[in-house]
Amino acid sequence: MTTHIVLWKLADPAKKAEQAAEMKRRLENLVGQVPGLVSAKVAQGFNGYDVALVSTHESREALALYQEHPAHVAVKQYVHTVVSDRASCDFDAE
């Protein structure tokens, strides 16, 4: 299993709750659409970053395919319109 963690800061403070909820809906709905995506959990942050994603993938190869999958690309297009900063970390679970 490979874990993928992404943290975002949202650009518009007045729309944080709405945009975080929309990101959660879109990202979590990718489970079942993207082969190799085992789980996706999105939550609104309260210290530092505004939104966090923790997803698990069957393998590093599955994570690479997720990055290019059309459904994920469509979600990324939305996300890029509402965020101002991003950080990520990937690792293999033991």
C-alpha cells in the first residue's frame, strides 16, 4: 500500500467552508472510479493548512495512474482554482 497526503491552503477565507466541502465531495467520490485507489479521506484543517487529503493506493504504480486518471485530473482542475498553496508527501506502508 502507498499513502498519499496532500495539504492545501485555500485562497478565499470567506469561502473556506464551502470550498473545503466541495473538495471533500469531489476527492472522496474518486473511490470506485479510479482503479487502485483504495480509500480517500478529506478533512478541513484548523491549524496551518485548510484542507487535508489522506488517500491509500494499491501501489506506487497505482498512485501514478491516479495522478493521470481523467476523473482525478478533473478534480485537480477545480482544486487549482481555489487554492493558494499545496504540500504533499507519499510513502509506502509497511
